[in-house]
Amino acid sequence: MNHGGKCRHLHGHSVKAAISITHSDLNEQSMVCDFSEVKECVETYVNTHLDHNFLLHKDDPIIPALIQNNERFLTLEEHPTAEVLSKMIFKHLQVHGFQVSEVALWETASACASYRES
């Protein structure tokens, strides 16, 4: 909403995620963590909440029409930017016990946004 560029129009993205997990020690298998555990956690979250879903700011005026037409959507407190989606995935990984240091989302080969905490 209220964006001046071409992205103000309805559109979607296929993104690539880069997730960094850090830890001061290695586990019994000499790893920070098993990549497959991170992948499973992220894929479950993405498939349940983000994939094939209409992501909208909570004040978007199209919401009543979507409700009326029984369309799937997710409202967010913030605008659904790559930065916000990175933050959502970051927080989900944290809640599930991963010591995530950064989540970056690539919208295109040259456009990336990331979220990390200090």
C-alpha cells in the first residue's frame, strides 16, 4: 500500500532464502546443526503460511472483497516486503530453537533483502 513504484500493483514473487545459523560450539556430529532440520522447519512454515497466499497489510482495502469471495490471505502488521518476510522466517526459526543470525530473501538474481538482530 502507498508505494509509488510499479510494485504498488498486485504481484507475486518466487524467492530464494539464505539462512545463516551460528553457534559457538559444534554438536556431537561436529556441526552447528543439521541443514535438513533447518530446511524442514522453514519449508513447513512457508508452506503453511506464505506459499500460495495473499500477503497484505492489515489495513489493505481489498480485504473485505477477499473475505466475501472466500479467498485465502494473511494480514500483517507491516507491509509484506522481502525484509518483513525475512524477519518472519527469522523469528519462526528462533522460536524453534535455531540460533539464526540472518535470513536473506532473494526476489531476483540481483535483488536481496535480509533481516538480522544485533
